[in-house]
Amino acid sequence: MNAELTKNQRRRRNQQVRKARTTVKVVEVKKTQTPRRRRNRRARAQRRGGNPYLAALLDPKNNPGIKIPDVTSFPSSTFQTVINGIATTNINPAIPSYGDSVGIYAVPCLTNPITLSYGPGPGSLSGLTSIPWPNYSVLDNMYSGVRPVSAILEADFVGSTSADGGYWITSLTSRGVSIPYTVGGCLATLPNMETETLASRHVEVKWRPEDNRDMEYLPGGASTRPTYPGCNIIATAMSVGEVAVSWVKWTFTVNWEALPEAEVLDLVQPSPSPIDLGSFQTALNTISRVNPTSFSRALSNLNGLLSTARMGYNAISAVRSGSLGGFSLSQLTGRNNFPRLN
């Protein structure tokens, strides 16, 4: 019985033999590559600078129609105002000396945004002239509240090369800062000050918000000068004589966000402001690291300079709207003879 295997034992033994003779094949398993995910093109565009609010702060002239993407999502519209003119050195026949300095101080407000300064003697800025927006009352009556989005003050020296031995003084001043009446005082007290020779014939200072107060809607009449920071440009030590005058052409451009009155909703079509705190904070963090002043040797078109000089400083080139609520001052007032200066 022991020598003879049972049927079940033989079957079990045969199975073990077959398993032992089975050839084991080693199969190389190739690692399957996980397909690459397509990147979000919109996110990539934003990383490359697709932040409208930041673009408006960095280049106000070419980015109208932008709104501040904070938590204030009121139905609003946008418009852009541009005012420009000529500032000249002062010559007073009653005083033996003559002025060699001019200053332009600009604040993005609807009441008297520009103050020109000059003086009877070298380094003097004691004479002040305030310049309002032409037809300011039209804008004030259209909107219950306004706030600046971005702004830029530009200046060009319009003298000969023999008269450009002086220098520029620029600064972005905090709200409430008083501009001294002398060049020496400005050099001693102005914050964020930059200097450059007049040979760099073009200079610009970009406005930026200082804190949350600069993003609050204010009635047009209440948006007065001390409310906002200001852009300041001074040209000094210009070579002039008793009958010679040096010119500085200036341009101030402001982009606005505004709350229209009910009576003008047929002219202005408001829409809710965007809420994007990420891009809002990114824009503020980025602009805080950028110098607000830049210089270049580019000289504006001569024809533009001459036409501006003929019309004087009290000229507005246009009121251009952004994507919402377009209008112009000529349409609102029935006038079509506003000078268009490029």
C-alpha cells in the first residue's frame, strides 16, 4: 500500500512536476509616462503681466478704462482727462534779477489739479498759479463720487542746448506735504526726490495710491488737493537772460473711476467693478518697488510744442472714456472746438 501511490497522490505529484518544468519569462515592464498637463494659459498670461490694474499704474496714458479691483464693487464707469500747457521762467522788469526755475505740482483731483510755480530770482518758486480742469462743473454734476485709478505728470524742456545746463528735481509727495517756495527748500525736504540734468529733456512722474484713503469715492467738489499724494517736477538753474525765457511743456493725464448720477445713465452705462484681491495686492506690491520717476532724451514733436504755446496752459486735449460710458466734453456741452493736442 505504501509502495503503491493512490490516484490522488499521483495527480498531486504530476502537478508539482509540471510546475517545476514551467519556464519563467521575465517581461520588462515599461513605465507609462503620465501625459503632461496643459498649463493654464490665462494664469501664464497673468504671470507675464496680464494685470490690468498694474498696467494702468505703470502706463496710465495707454491704459484708460481700468477699474480698481478691490472689494468696492459698485456699478461704476471710467473716463480719462488730459490737461497740458507751458510753464515759463519769470522776468520782472522792476527787479534786476530774473527767474531761472519753474515748478509743476499735479494732484489727481477734480478741483485745481495743477499748480505752477516760478519766481523773480534764481531758485525762487514763490509765485503760484492754480489751474482747474476746463468745464470741471460738467464732470462734477455728472458723478456723485470719483476716485483716481492712475495718473502721470510729464514735462519736456523746450529750450536750446545752450540753456539746458540746469537740472530736473522730481518727487512723488505724500498728502498734505507743503511744497517749499525755493529750490533749496525742495532739495532739503521733498521725499522720494530724484535729480537729473535738463539734457534729459523728458521727465515723468507716475502717481500711485498711498493707502486706502486714495481708493475711496469722494464727491467731485470734495476731492481737493490735500486729499491725495501729488506729482512734483521742477526745472531749475536754466540759462536765461533779461529778455530770454525758458519753457517747460507739461502734460497731466488721469484715469478715473466714477459713480454716475441717475440723470446721466442714458449717457453713461455703469457696470460692477471687478473684485480680484489677488491682482489688486500684486499690483500694489509691484508698484511699490518701481521708481515713480523716469528720464529720457526724447523731445516732443515741435509742432505740438508750438501749438500748445499759442493756446496757453489752459487747454485740455480730450476727455476719453474707457470701455464703459464713453463721452467727450464737446458732446456734453455742445461745443466742438476743444483743442486736440497730441
